[in-house]
Amino acid sequence: MLGTKQFLMIEEICAEGAYLDGKELGDVFLPLDEKPEYLEEGDNVEVFIYSDNQGHACATTKDPIAQVGEFALLRVKQINKVGAFMDLGIAKDVLAPYNEQKPKMREGYSYLVKLYLDNASKRLCASSNLNKFVNKTPADYEKNQEVDLIVAAKTDLGYKVVINETHFGMVFFNTVFKRMYIGQRMKGFIKQVREGDKIDVLLEKPGIEKISGLGEQILAKLEENNGFLPLGDKSDPQLIKQAFSTSKANFKKAIGGLFKQGKIDIEANSISLRK
């Protein structure tokens, strides 16, 4: 299938490269500078399959940034009358047609896109019109469920994210305690699914499990720093956020729990392992 990585058998080696058995695609050409020297006719080679400017199936042993059906942050290298050509990490750039651009793309900028096969041209293309690919099924998530996130956009309320590559969700600014950027992948947790399948997402594990996990992080950081950290009950919330990507309230709960367990001592602006 075009736009995917797979193992193909080398049928013939010639001066220009090698021809691979592409099954329903027919012969797939692998350029000489892409063919590992040790491979011979009859061997299998893992390649990424794409189509050249004439529509012929070609192969590369280089790893693309993404494959068909996947989301990826790609940079626009060139814009012409048919659309924007984006860097896919291989010799052949991928086209984002003008009617698939939302917003309209600019050269040198990067955009979150989904790769798809164009039905008319049978070529791999990119689309930043993500509404075409998400929120197509009812949101069936449980509260506190762990999910995979891709940051899609920054809004007035927070960060719009793609959940499990299937639905849009929102991480509100007042729950963000780490740096976020478009295209970033991370884990998250479902806070709630509201009317209209609007989904609120948290970056930290809710409840007591979150505080327990944070406590383990604090102990590990203390061990790394000879049993001392210049953060305590009265420390600046921004310093705590930078160190542990969490709120001051959660930090105080975590160190309070460690103190009750007899593991640390707490001062106004520092904590230390109890000897």
C-alpha cells in the first residue's frame, strides 16, 4: 500500500537500483543509493512506498516522519499553484492541496496534518483540515481514563488536543503545568465528557494516584541532589512548576504525605531527606 512501510522482495538488481515485488502495485523501483550493498535478488528489504511525479511506485529505505493515516507536524518547504509541499523526511515531499489547508499554509511554517491517499490521483497527500478526520464517532470515554494526546492548536481557553487520534478535546490553561507546543505527543486523562461530546482533558493523573506518583518523583529528585531541594511550603509556584510540572497545591500535598511517612523534613523554602 502506498504511504506505508513494508517488506518487499528484490526481484531484479540493475545499474540504476533494484526492482521490488510490490504485489498489487506492480514493480516498485528502489534507487541504487537507497539499496543496502549486502542485499541480493530474492532478499526482502523494508521500504517506504510512495509515488513519483509520474505516478510510478517508488521505494526508499529512509524512515518517513509519518505514514498514511497518521498525524504529524510537517514543515512547508515550497508553495506553488497546486498547493504546499511539505517535508516528509524523504527525497519526495508530500503535497497539501489548497482545498485541504485549514488554515492556509505559509512557506517555512509547520502544521499538524494527517496523511491520506487521494482517491483521484492515488497519491499520498497531507491535510490540515483535521475536522475531516476526528469526531466522527460518539465519544465513549470513562472518567480518569488514560489517553494519548496530540496538541493541535492553542486557543483562548487552552490547548485543543486530538484524543487517541479520534476526537478533539480541551486542556484548559488553569490545568497546564508544563510546556506545550503544536504537534507534541503526551499522555492525558479524561476529566469529563460534556454535552455535545465536548471533552475536558487533564495532563496529570487525577486523585490520590497523582499525588502518590508526584511523591515518588520528589523522592527521586532528592536522591539525585544529595537529599536536598530548594523548594518548600513557601516557594514560588513558578519554581515548583518548572521543577515538577505541577501546581503548588499538589506539591504541598505530596510533600505533606512524605513528611507524614517520615521520609522528609520540610522548611519554608526547602525539603530534605530525613536521615
